[in-house]
Amino acid sequence: LVVVGAYAGSGKRTGYYGALLMAARNDDEGTLESVCKLGTGFSDEQLAELHQRLQPLVLSKRTPTVVSGLEPDFHIQPELVLEVLGAEVTLSPVHRCSFGSVRPGAGLAIRFPRMVRVRDDKGWEEATTSAEVEDMYRRQLKQAG
């Protein structure tokens, strides 16, 4: 998934980003659609490294290609790709991944996301797509039913 936004940290994360807004690619629309707010899975060292890497990518306003129902504290130039693992894919009123394709007025979100690793081997153009997230959701429904 691609980092498209960041939230100011508090407590022991003061001075760093406390959470990141992550997005999936929608190649049909040419957009990046929010899919989760990622705040776990980081070591202290990784938090510092991510802050250092994202700081030069902070923008004054949202990139027009980023679609989200959430407003991060910082807009990030889409570049950095992170591998994210979650408990399941759920319907969401705020995230815009595959918005309206599964249920009217709902997008898809990754529930309980955590960072696995930074994917320096992938550019944002190779990140997970909204169609892939939707496919994960539909497979999950089949397994449950």
C-alpha cells in the first residue's frame, strides 16, 4: 500500500508521525483510494526512519489523485510503499477503496492493520490495487459463508 498522509504523534510518538494514511491504486480511475489508517507494527527505530523518509515528501495540500474520507494532519507525496497485514477487509463509511462497488455508500478498509516492512523494491505504481483489495474481501466472504 502507498503512504498518502500522516498524523501527528503524541505521547512517546511526539515529534514523529503517530499513524499513516494508506491507499490502494485504482488504475481505472487513476486515483489512490484510502484503505486504512496504520498505527501499529513500528519499532521506535522504524518510526524515526519513516519520519525521516516522509518529511521531504510532505505537501501543502492533498494530491488531486488521492481520494479519502479522512483528512490527515500531513499530506504525503505518494511514493513510499509499505507491506501491511490486517485481520480482515471490512466495509467502511470513510475509506474510499472500491467505493460503491460492494455496497452503495461504502468503501473497503483493512481492519487492525500493522506494518510488516518497507517495500523499497516497489514503486507506488506497483502497489496493491483497489481491485485486489476487493478480491480479498470477496474471497473472505466465501470462506466465511
